[in-house]
Amino acid sequence: MTFTDLPDALAWLDSHVDFESAMPTRRTLPSLDRMRKLATLLGEPQTAYPVIHITGTNGKGSTAAMATSLLSARGLRVGTYTSPNLSLVNERISRNDEPIDDEAFTDVLDSLARIELLMDEPPTRFELLTAAALTWFADEAVDVAVVEVGLGGTWDCTNVVDAAVAVVTNISYDHTEVLGPTLEDIARDKAGIFTSGCRAVVGETDPTLVALFRRAATEAGAEEFWARGIDFACTSNRLAVGGRLVDLRTPAAAYGELLVPLHGSHQGDNAACALAAVEAFFGDALHEDVVEEGFAAVRVPGRLEVVGRHPLVLVDGAHNAAGMMVLARSISEEFATDGHVIAVVGMLNGRDPSAMLEALVSAGVRTVVACAPDSPRAIPAAEVAEAAYSLGMEVAVAATPTEAVRLAVERSGPEDLVVACGSLYVVADVREAMLGRPG
């Protein structure tokens, strides 16, 4: 063994270039050569099982969780790879919602450390995590893998998989410094996950972007192309106790009054994408009992999750302007209060604090406690505070998300609402502070 335990293995992992902590401002000569070399040295583990590959600007994690739950309810062994994690890095790699255990994770990282010696240049941290997931799924003999793209699509290292089903949830402005300045640029990059013979499932409804995706799918040799609003849809979406009650339509069937135990009307669209993806995978409708069981079991920590009461405390992973607008709408629809709404907000570089915060004003947020996420990419709290002040908000500043939520709760009455958002790093720290445990 190269490593004595998981902390030792993770220290080695963390010694590699980490673009999640230091996002490049642009791509220079993008290539999958290094990831393909790594996969070759590992024996092409990604070919051992079919893959549902998911990209999009927002909703990837929720869609992946729903697809995993539906596949599990059908009786399959499902490997799931998502990013980033909230607390433990093990969360990124799971089988039927059970994260990889420390011993197995140490073993797979040990094998990667040995393989790395055969490479001309060291892989990045994300490439190693992706390789770890693909290898462990092969070792565990999963029936199918649900793989979430890290960034974009075409040049993301997950794109060494040959997708049976390729899913695009939606398109909005995010990571424009890498993916391009226009929505068309972003869509074109994400369309790179379409493969010959795949079924393409697209949740975006903008006609121009749908046409772009349809052309890209045809050029890639996709077998079928399903568009939300045309081939599948969420036809009814109502507030229910603990989540949403939705009606869904797919090319094969219609399903009524399904409880999705997640907050936010946007989860109806994510549910439609997930169900369409799973039906595309099987090439047939699912039994109603499987669909009901699958959706009922879905849990997505950090997405409009209640972590405290009196005052009500929510955490949400909204980290771009589009996500903040969805969050604002969800607060107004599902968490309207006669009290005050206080937002704990921290952001990463590449975000526009004014645009992000402006979305919250429509939800009645008048007070912001600004903080800096625990990341080298964090925007200084003072910069977030300045943007909030310019929008006429009351402002306080705290050094960390943990201090920020404690300050917000102290300033709140029992009927008030505290919402922590802006970055998953903020969400992770606030969850741990409120729940008393990580993850």
C-alpha cells in the first residue's frame, strides 16, 4: 500500500492541481488526452457499464439524484458521480446513494498513485476523482452509472464515457470566462456530451438553443432527441407538504400526482428530465409503482433544505444569477413569512454580486450578512457587502459562513427566515453549524 489510511490518500489527492479551487480564466488548447491516457492505463473502466451523462447550468445534481433513485427503484445497482461535495469527498462517489467507504476509497486512490507514475504529466485532482469513480463502479459491477459533468461538456474529463443517454438540464450564464460569453457558446460546449447512438434528453426550452442542440445531436449521430415541452414535460406542478406534487409526461406514458420531496417549482422540470432520461435508458415506460417509489426516496442535501426552525433556516446551493432567481421565486412561493428575511451570502470569483443579490430583493430579502466562503476563489466579504449596500439592503459582515449564520439567527425572531446561499462552500459550513454534523 502506498497510503496508510484515507487522510494520507486524500493528502496525496490534494497535492494535485485543483481547478475547483483555482478556476482558469480560459481554456488553453483544451484536450482530453491526459484523461484518456489515464483511462487506458486503468483498463478503460468506463466501458464496463452504460452511462447516463448529465450536464447543464443548474439542476444537474438534483436530476442526477432523481435518476439514481428511479434506477434504484427499478432494482439496478447504480453508481453515481457528482460534484462538488458538501462535506466529505466520499459523497461524490456512491452506489445506490451509499458513499464509497474509506477503505475502498483508499484502495482506489492507491491504484491511481501507482498508475500516475506511468504518465508523462500528472493528472488534475478532478481527473483523479473521476478516474476513481469510473474504476470503483467497474469494481462494484454496477448495472449503470449516472455521471454528472464537472464543467461544460466537450472538454470535461467525464467526457471519456460513451453515454447511452446524454442529458442537458438547462442553459444560463455561468463560467463564461471558460465556456464563452454567449448562451450559444455555453450550449455548444455542453452539447459535446452527445455521442453516436445515444438518446439525447434536453430540458432547455429556448427555441434557438433547442435547435442548436438538435443539430449537434444529429451531427454526433444520436439515435433519438427528446426536448422538454415537446417530447416530455411537467404538466402540473403544485405545492405539497414536504415538496411538490407533479404530473409528468414522457414519450411512453403519463404519470399523475407524484410526490417529489424537494422544495422549489423548478424541481418539477428536473423531475421531468430525470424520468425522461431513465425511460430513454430503458427504451420503455416505467411502472407507476417504480416511479412513485423512486421519487419518494429522493434526497438532495443543500438544495432548499431546512436546517433550522424558529427562525426557519434554509440552505440552498444557488451560485449564479439564474439560480438565485429560482431561489427567490421558491422563497416567495413556499416560504413566505410575515417576518423578516435575512440572507447569509458568500460567493466565488466569476460571479456578479449585484446581479446575484438583486434577485433576492424580489423575495423580500432586506438584510444581508456577507461572508467569504472557505475557498481560494472567494470574493471578499466586503465586496459582497458593498453590492448589498448599493441595493439598499441592511448589511452586516462576518468572517466565516458559520459566524454569519450565527449572527443572522441572533438577529432573527421566531417568525423570521434565514437563507444561506451563493456558494456550496457556504451551504456546507452552515449545514454543519446548524445540524451539528458534516454531510
